[in-house]
Amino acid sequence: MILASIGRYHFFEQARALAGLGALDALVTDYTRGRLLAAGLPPDRLHPVPWLAATRLLPPSPRLFSLAGRLLAHALPPPGVGIVKVNSAFAREAIAQGHPVIVDHGSLHEGQVASYFVGRPGQHPGNHRHAWLIEREQEEFTRARGVLVLSELARRSLVAGGVAAEKILVCPPGVDAERFHRLPDHGAARPYRVVAVSSLTRNKGIDVLIEAWRRLALPYAELWLIGAGQLPVDTAPHVRLLGGVPQDELPGLLSQCDLFVLPSLADGFGLVVLQAMACELPVIVSDRTGAAEAVAGEAFSGVVPAGASEPLADTIEYFYRLRHERVALGQMARERVLARHTWPHHARHLLELLNQHATPVLPLRLGARRSVLAG
């Protein structure tokens, strides 16, 4: 199998897991070879095209995406080597070259996303604002062999957007549980900490979270907001803005907190939920977050209606009252990750899906290495 990506940092973990199963033919990416080697990826499978990263620094446009797609397709091995998984919006040119392509779409259908914001005032940044990009992705969904999404929520949104249901493969993401684990919290007595990790936008429900926090006024508690951007509303007491942080710093910060919240209005999954669980945090997510499917009904989690501050405040207060049980709840969350949501789990599930999907859409055969898929 060939992974091809512009951006999408999680492709590293996915590629490493597939390589461990003998199923990675190549990784074509805009990251440097040095960074790929540092991530533990096999040297003989790497096809870095680092100058392609410049396309991520420019304003999105039809011409730019078409150019990036052509350059990415040019860097692929010849058609016939294997199934090519390409992130959405950059797959059209690989399809045109004759590669058997799976489109990796990490979000909801962009043409449907705006409906999630109905009744929510203010600006909602995102790809759903670009009609040309929606059209480009729709063409990819139509012409590709299959479309990979991360949740049933995402699958339903693609079907509502006109994508053939039989083409859609649902495979939740994983987490590196060796990298994401709880670290010692050496601080003295500290406040109870609620943490959110996301861009600071209305799309992620940050305004709803701040409104809920303002309602609560919990004694000896603080809210940490980790992520880039400018708050869409005025802040509230005992809210600390930490800005964007590198992934390597995230386990240490999560380990200093007691509860994780992702109140998104529209989210294909929310990988950071699994990262927080791996760091032994109870989690609260909205019902418009794909990760809700992984945690619904569990003692360590709460699922709340998207866009509603009162239920969110009530659920935060519920876990605050259980703060002395944080360790037990956090251990349950990590055990769930270890049992179902590591990257090896993801890779095995992905290969099973591709083989189940083999007829008639994906005619696959096993190659010399037992799990290598060839078109």
C-alpha cells in the first residue's frame, strides 16, 4: 500500500503501523527525509518531496491545489505497484494517472458542514467556504475506488452529500500510546484543571465552552485552552490561554490536567480525544464529534449536545464532583485506548476493510509480503 500526503502529520503513525504489518510499499510526503527517519519510518519506503510543503504556506486556490496534486502524483511509483491512499483535495491527479486510489477524508463532507452551523452567529472558518474545493473533492469521491473516513458521523455526512454509501470505509484513527501517556505532575497543590486542545474557533465550540465555564464559577478550578487563534468571544475568569504547542509538548501539558473537553460543532473524529484518554483523562465531547462513537456510555466520558452551554456546564460540574475519582476514571480511559485505539489496531482494521471491499470495487491481490495490496 502507498500512502501519499501533503500535510497530515498522523500519516507518520499510520505508515509506521502498516510497515510493522509488512503492508507499506511507499510513503510519499512533503516532510523531509530527516523528519521521517526521526519518526522511525523505514528508509527504503520513503519518497520525500519536501519542497511541496511550500504549497501549504500559500492561500488556497484551484490552481494551487491542481499544481500540488500533479506534483504529488508525479512523485508516486508507477501505477500497478499498489493501492494509493491520498488525502482529499490532492487525489484527483493520481486518479487521472490510473492509480487505484482510496481518498482519505479526515473531516465531514465539506458541502454539508455549513448546515451544522445553522443558528450559530459569527464567522466559521473552514474549507466549506470554498465551492471550488467542494467540487474538487466531490469529483475525487466519485472517481476513486473508495473513500476512507474516521467515523459513522463522517460516513453519514458523505452520504448526505451524494457519495455512494458502498464506497465509504469507516476506520477510526489510533494513538501512539507509548508517546501519549501520563507523566508525573510534580507541581504542588494546584487547581482542578479542565483542558481543551483545538483551534480557538466557533467551529470547535470554544465560545460555548467559555460560556459554560462562566456559568460554573467552580471553586479552585481553571480552564486551559491550548491552540492557535484568537478567541471568538471575551474570556472568562480563571481561563489560561497557552497558544499552539508542538505535539511533543502535549503529553506533559495534558498530564497536568484533570478533564478534557472537545465541544466541536462539526468534527470528523477529533484525534486529540484519544491522546487525552491515553494520558489518563476523562473526556467530554459533543455529539457532532466522531470521537463520541468511541466513548459514548462509558464512565470516563460524557457526550453533550453540540452548541449548548448548559448541558456542557452540567457535565463539567459532574466530573468536578468526581475529581477524587479522576485516577480511576483516567485509567479506564487509557485501558480503552490500549484495547481498541492504537495505530496497530487502526492499520489491521484498514487492511481488513480493504480486503472485504475487494469485490467489485477494489480488485486486490496479496503480494510477496503477505499484506501488501496491489492493484
